[in-house]
Amino acid sequence: MNTVQISFELPREALSALRQEPAGFVREMRVAAAVKWYEMEIMSQSKAAEIAGLSRAEFLEALHRFNVSPFQVSLADLKEETKGA
């Protein structure tokens, strides 16, 4: 797998407010970003799980933890699918 390393500065107080060590914060930030990008329909579940560093099953658990539906179906999609029913 080809990877890239990204770094940025963050006030130390942010870590203490979250009660996280840097490594735990990075893991949680990856999951939070991937969940949000999935919720915004920017990426698929499998790609989001990969970015989060989780299996698909673990990513589904993360979606539940963040109260995000695992289904990406809009109301318009549902109406279209049920038109002929």
C-alpha cells in the first residue's frame, strides 16, 4: 500500500481536553473524518473503513457510535425504487 504522512500542529490543551494521548487522538481523528466523509457521501464504506484503519465490521460499529446510518439512500432514491411496487 502506498501511503503519505501528514502532520499538523495542535494545541496541547486540545489533547488534554479530550483526555487522549497523541496516538489515540490520531486514531480517533482518522475514524471521525472517515465517518463524516462517508456520511457526506464523499466515499464508500470500504474506502472510509480503509482510511479509518478499520475492518468493515469495525467501521459499521464506528458509524453506530457516531449515530450515522450505514445506509446511503436518499428519499428520492426510495421513491424511485418504490414507484413500480
